[in-house]
Amino acid sequence: MFRKIPIDDAHLLPWWRRPITLLFLMALAMPIAFNTWSALLNNFVIEVAGFDGSDIGLLHTVREIPGFLAIGVIFLLLFIREQVLGMISLLLLGVATALTAYFPSMGGILMITLLSSIGFHYYETVNQSLQLQWLDKKRAPKMLGWLVAAGSGATLVAYGLIVLSWKRFDLSYEVVYLAGGGITAVIAVYCLFAFPQFEGRTPQSRKMVLKKRYWLYYAMQFMAGARRQIFVVFAGFMMVERFGFDVHEITALYLINLVANMICAPLIGAAVARFGERRTLIFEYAGLVIVFLAYGGIYFFGWGIVLAATLYVVDHLLFSLALALKTYFQKIADPEDMAPTAAVAFTINHIAAVFLPVLLGLLWLISPGAVFVLAASMAAISLGLAFLIPRHPEKGNETRLTRPLAVMAK
């Protein structure tokens, strides 16, 4: 169960016990619980608990608190192996998701959301670290693309079942949440016991790491967290509140996203490998500026449901390009910094997420369009930061400012 295997010897194991197989199983398991929760969330809180824009903002603020506290992973790694912590976190996400519908009050929803969020954010922190440790730098962009596609495929099956059976079998929130969370929990238990403990090539630091030369990565993580919250919290809420989408309709829209991700994610990984992180992220952020401004136009100019649904799909595809930020850090970082910096990065990513949803929830009550205009401005700042990434990032060449500063120092 907890037999230790050096990562360089993992190829001697049968394929179903190798690190890449574990990464794919993890990539399949997490989205089933998280996206089942997401697909039903807006309808669940509006129909069962009577949430408005302010309430949904509060809910997502609570959901993001564990992300802000992801730095606690560094402390836990003093006592728990990184791989084991990842599986325990995935199990917590599954169990909490399974129980969501049994807490239909405001207080109950906030409590169960907090627990599932601890599982999600701690899992994602460890998962990112393991990916960057186990994947070769040259293969990482393509493999990350395939991992995204695998997660989309698993979620596609779950969403397809919701769309086809929600009305036909008059499903309840209890049944769907139990199924989605339960599958994730079962996979987590299997992964915990079926795989050996893989030893990375470089022992990971067990203390907090903050390095000046990573400043651009930190800044882009902060802006990504602030910008993404607006989409995660309010784009889906808009589809339900403004256009009256039912559960099977919002899930059908998610299905389109998943098919697009399954097709495009491997291509995105290949594009990052070919064109580099700088060009990829510039393209992403320029596209997001346009998308968020168009979201605002839906409220300011009364643009319709077809445009809103199209923007939702394009938005998801652009966010898939964010895997380039992972590979950018992989190229500039010291090998022993992967685990602690993953924790620090998640905390930085969630600084704005702790207070932004609840504040923007209040702004939503006044002007929903203004929320998306603010998101466009955040994407524009990220675009400016992306121009500072060098064409060939590496240690000693972390930003386009690094070389000029080094010359001035001489």
C-alpha cells in the first residue's frame, strides 16, 4: 500500500500502477464531484434556499477561504506524504459533495461548501505539485492538455446522464449529489491503496518559499484568481437569473464546454509546446478582455441568450490556456520549490477571492454589467503582465526585465 518507489523506476511497474496512470485517475475523479456540484449549484440555492446575488457572493467567499489558506499544505506535509494528502483531500471533496443536498439552509450550505472546498483546494495544490514533479519539462504541456481532456471526458459522462435523466426520471438533488460525490470518493480510496508512494527526483522543501525572482508568477496568479472569480461566481448565475435556465439546460451548456475541452485541450497543450508560454498567455488574456466586455454588453445593451451561451463556451476554452502558467513556473523554478510554491501560489491566487465575490455580489444588485466590465479590466492587467514573460523562460531569465537589470547591475 505505502511501498516507496523512485520515480525513475516507475516504468518497471505495470502500466496501471504508474504515476501517469495515477495522474489520469485523479484528473478523472476531481471534476466529477466538483462539476456535479457546480452544475446543480445555482438552481439548488435559488430553488431550495432562495439565494439572491448577495447570497451567492457570500457562498463563494466562504468557498474560497480554504484556497486562501492553501499555504497550510506546507505544514501538513511535515506529517503526511504529499501523495497521501492528495488522496485524502480528494476523498473529502467527494464525501462533502455527496452530502450537499442534505443541508438546504443557508448555514448548512455554507458549512458543507467549506468542507468540500477544503478538499478541493488542498487536492488541487498537491495535484499541481505532483504534475510538475512527475512530468518531464518537454512533455509537460502536451500531457497537461491530455489530463484536462480526460477530466472533461469524465465530466461529460456525468453531465450527459443529468441532461438525459433529470426530467425523465424526476431526479432529486439528493440523488445526483450522492452519485457524483460518491464516485469521486470511491476513486480516491482506490488510488490511496492501489498505488505505491512515488519518490520524486528532488526532495521538496518543507518550508514556505517566497523568492523575488518568482514575482511575475505571483502577480499573474493574483490577477488570475481575481479575474476567475467573476466568471465562476456570476457567469453561470447570470444564465439562471437573467435567462431562466433550468438544471438540464445549464448542464447542456456545460456539456458543450466539455466536448470543446476534450477536442481542444490536447491541441492547447501542443500549442503551448510550440508557441511558448508568452504567446499563449497573451492570446488568452486578450480574448478574455473581449469576452468580459461582451458579457457587460448583455446587460447594458440587451444582447441575447445565444451570445451569452456562446461567450460562456469561449470563456471556458480561453481559461484552458492557463496551463501555460504552470509550465512557465516549471521552467523557471528550482526543483525543490514545486510543493511549497504550489501552496503559496494557491494562497496568492485566492487573496482577492476571499473578499471579491461578496463585494461584487452587492455590486451585482446595482449593476450586473459593471461586474463584467471590472473583469475585463482585470484581464487587461493580466495581458500587460504576460508581455513581460520572455520567449524562452528559464532560471535566470524569469522575465523580460531580468536581463536588462542584470546588465545594469554590472
